[in-house]
Amino acid sequence: MPMDPWQRVEAALKGEAVDHPPIALWRHFPEDDQHVDKLVAHTLDWQRRWAFDLVKFMPSGTYGVEDWGAVSAYGGQANGARAVVGPRVVHTDDWLAIRDLDVRRGSYGRQNQALKAAAAALKGSVPILQTIFSPLTTARKLSTERLFADLRRSPDALHQALSVITDVTIRFALDAIDAGAHGVFFATQLASYRLLAVDEYERFGKAYDLRVLAALAGKARLSMLHAHGDDIMFDLLADYPVEMINWHDRLTEPTLRDAASRFSGLLVGGLNEHGALEKGDLHAVEAEVRDAIAQTGGRRLMIGPGCVVPVAATDAAIGAALRATRESARQPLRTS
């Protein structure tokens, strides 16, 4: 018997049998994501067209730094993301100028205004997650690459800023829940061995991440952790209090198969957004879906991209991922 999105996601979270694995894909809507009404319209059109099992709300990736004075622009990036072109923190002392914000105004306020309208239109039919960034990720976007020098030579200044950023992030996340989100998509872009040592991420990253997630305890119904980048600190993140975890499983360790024994919740991935999806190789897209299901036995799995789907991804490629996922229950499972 067909399941609805909530039934499918909740059964998958428990490792129970599903009619087919849940699936969700998400993408940016560049330039239009600067306008509340346009972002709402795109969100609803995307979901109504594809009927995914989860809606990851898609504000621009720089919304969290603009109210502090950082300047961003869209330069035609393939993934549709904006880039910081004018950082707020240029000198070490600038960290001390990162002061509290009213998250119901400015860029922060617009994101939850848009989410509230989208959630109201969806009427709870599907889980919807507001995108938030880890405090350290926000700090990097405020300062770009100088973050790494200040983290090591002026840690007190950075800690002071991170404390402010964390409080702002918590209030924004709680407002998102009040606006109709069922949880958050919590993105960290620095839990990578290429960028930081483990003890550095524990002090400047995880300590603040857990403060945010603790504030959502008992309020969020389900949340997803996104570990961005290569050579991620998967085991350091695996005990975060979230129901789902997403990373570039086609591009960096661990595989879905290896992760299944290291995280107790729902694994989200299987699709290489920079590969078959972007190239429009329909057979390869379908093969990735089948392989992801084979790696996990189809349990505790949501088919999804490692990160945002490129704006150039075709309807045919997205349709291929959906078709392979939804037809998987009628096909014999082959392990790879």
C-alpha cells in the first residue's frame, strides 16, 4: 500500500520496510531567492512538480551574514549559490564588532517569512526543514579565509563572535519552528580534515553546533545534518542529536555502506550532483539510485544529492532519479 511522505520518512528512520525509499532533491533559485514571494513560489512549484518526501527550504547561502554587513553576489556559479564578495571581518579586531541581531528583521527575517508562507501552503503534508549554518560556517563566510589565522592566533576574539553568532542562530532556528518548519537542515562546511584538526573543530565547531541543536530538543520533529566538503570528520559528527545525515558520499568517505554502522539515523545521499545529474546521464542516475539501495539494503536510506543540485540539471535527470527510486520496490535487490 502506498505511503505518504511522513509515513515513508518515519518508517525509514526506524529501519522499517517502506514501499520505496524516501527521496528528496533540492536546488537554489539564484537571484529570485532574494525576494520572499519568488522564493515561496519556487519552493511550492518544485514540490508540487516532483512530490518529494522532504522539502529542504532553500534560502541563499549567504543570508546569515548580510545583516552583519557582508556583501554577497551571484556570479553564475553552477550550483546557484551566492558568494561573499565583501567580507565583514577584514581585521582581527572586527570580530569584536559582531553584535547581536534582531532575527525577525532584515535578511534573517525574510527567510522565515518565506518559510512560513511555504509551510502554510503545504499544510503539513511533507516535512519541511529550514536551512541554517553552523556558527563556525557563518564565521567563515563573514571573514572568508582569514578565519583560519584568527582561529589559531586570536582565539578569544573568535570565541566572542561565535558566542554571538550562536545565540542569533538559535533564535532564528526557533523562529523557523514557530513559522512551520519541522526541523532544520544544519550545514557545517568546516568539519573537514583538509581544513582543521579534530581538536580545533571540537573547540570552535562542535561546541557551538551542539548548543544550537540542544536548543531545538523537544521542539524540532526531525533535523538533518549536512557535512560539506571532502575528508569529513564523519565519526566526530555521528553523535550529533539529529535524525538524518547528508554528505558527498559519492565523492568522499564514508560510503553509504560504511556509514550505516556508524550513524543510527537516516542516511541521505546516493546521487553525485556533480556527475550524472549535472551531465544528464539518465542511465547513470538510475544506476546510482540502485547502487545506493543495494549498499544499504534499502533500509534507513533517503535518496538525495550530496549537496545542492546544479541549476542546469534537467527535468529528465531529476525524473530518472525519482523513477528509479519509486520503481525499486518492484525490482529484485542486487547487492554490489
